[in-house]
Amino acid sequence: MTHVPQFQNGHLPGTLRSPVQITYVSILSDAGVDIDQIADAAGHINASVTRTVYRHVIADRLATAARVMDERFRASGGAS
């Protein structure tokens, strides 16, 4: 597993909280890092917090996942 810097008290040490956290979560999400790992690295209690707070950041990944599933489902003849 790749080392992911840990947030302390809700932010990376020596940085501004909000813009840095959004960028941090965005980069990890775009790289395909699992939501549970992102939540842990961001110092969230659980992935539900990450999903709620960063819904706008991970929305594109969720849409991509839905498209992939739809394409696979259609390719297998499961949809008309």
C-alpha cells in the first residue's frame, strides 16, 4: 500500500484546512484510492463522513462507476 500522509486535528500539519483537504481528497479519489482509505487518511471517523462532506468531490467517481456497471450489464445482455 502507498504511504498516504495523515491529517492531524482535521488538517495536514502546516497547511490551511479547507482548500488543502478538498485537494487532498480529490487527488486520492481521482487516483482510485478506496473511500475507506481516504477517510482514514483525512482523519474522518468513518467513510460516511467523507462521503457526506466530499460528495461533490467523489460524485464524478460515483458517476463513472455507475457508467461502468451499466456498460458491463448491457454487454452481458442484461438490459434491453
